[in-house]
Amino acid sequence: MNPQVSNPNLIYPGDNLQLIYTASGEPVLIMGKRVLKMSPQKRVSHKRDEPIPLVPLNSIAPFLSYEQTLEEDVIEGLPYVLGTDRAIKRATVGDMLYIKGDLGAERRFAIYRKGKKYIDPETDDILGYEAVLVAIAKLEHAGDPDNGVPAKVTIESAKQEVKASDVLLPIRQGQDLPAFFKMRPIENDLEGAIIGTPSDVAGVSKYDVVVINKGFMHDVAP
């Protein structure tokens, strides 16, 4: 009803609307200047003396690596890739793989490749082998391991090409992380050494993943 107000549907608290009269005596509504009163405010942040109690997984997930450390006898006992359904030596997304071994009732699998040794610099003991994540696959056919019938899986995603002898683990095993990590202060002094990085970089910094020579036997926990 007031064409001089350019957008009557877009008015805000604090807008100044004026009722005036034209030279002919007709009343009209006009939009005055919008005035906002602002004043400085302060915010107080108190320093915490205790650790942050919980850290959500989604805050640190981008920095996590799904590479694992496995003992050699564990790797040797896992189901492994025999080959593909095509005449190729290396497989990628969409290819079907034949698997030797019992896959159980699982439906999705992480495919790993045996990597470098992790050696304790203090004792020279072999602590395990790097298990490098190369691909993710889904089950197509469970096969019959007792009668020599291989299982079949299809590659869903791949970080590298899959080749014969790569091993499989259920996708949740070693990757089933809690929704929140509970932070707690250290109880016992512990000295250890960095013995490797999953990406083999020369140096690491904040949020990078490293491998240390301490673990469950030393009361180390997630």
C-alpha cells in the first residue's frame, strides 16, 4: 500500500518508519534511516587446570591412519588374494578378487599389504610388520574353504592396486573406534622412541601419525 517503501516484506526491529503528509495532504509511510546502537562487550575465558574430558572422533578422524602393525604369524594366518577374474596382475576399483581362506560372516573387508619391519632401537627385537591399507572390498560369495572353493570379493575403493598375496581383515577390526576419546592424565612415567611413520616421511609435525616402540605390555592404551 506504500510504494515508496521499496520492500515492505523486509523490515527489521529498529527500522524507523515515518508517517508524513504530501503537499496535497495525503498521508504516506516512508522508510527512515536504520539506527543500530552498539557498545563494546567483553568475554572472559578461564584457564582449565584439568585435561579436556572428551574429544569427539570427528575432530581427530582426519588425522588418523588405518595402517596397522601386525605380527608375522598373524599376517601369515589371514585370508589372502589369489588373483582376479581377469588376466591382470594388479586389480583396482570394480575388479573381482578370488580369496583363499575363511572370511566368516563378515561383509566388508580391508585389504592390507605386508610392509616394512618395525624394530625396537633399544633391544633390536622385531616388534611387528607394517600392514599397509591398499583397498576396501565387499563380499560377493563366501566360497567353501573346506573344499577348496575360493571366496569372491569386489573392490569398492583403492589407495593402491591390489595384487596376489595381499591379506584381508574385517573392515571393523582395528578400525572400530569410539565416538569419543576420554582424555586422562598420565599415571606412570614412560619413555619410548618413535620407530616409524605410516607415510615414510622424513619428519613429522602436529597431528601426524607415528609408530612407537611401546604398547599394551607397557600399559599403553588408546
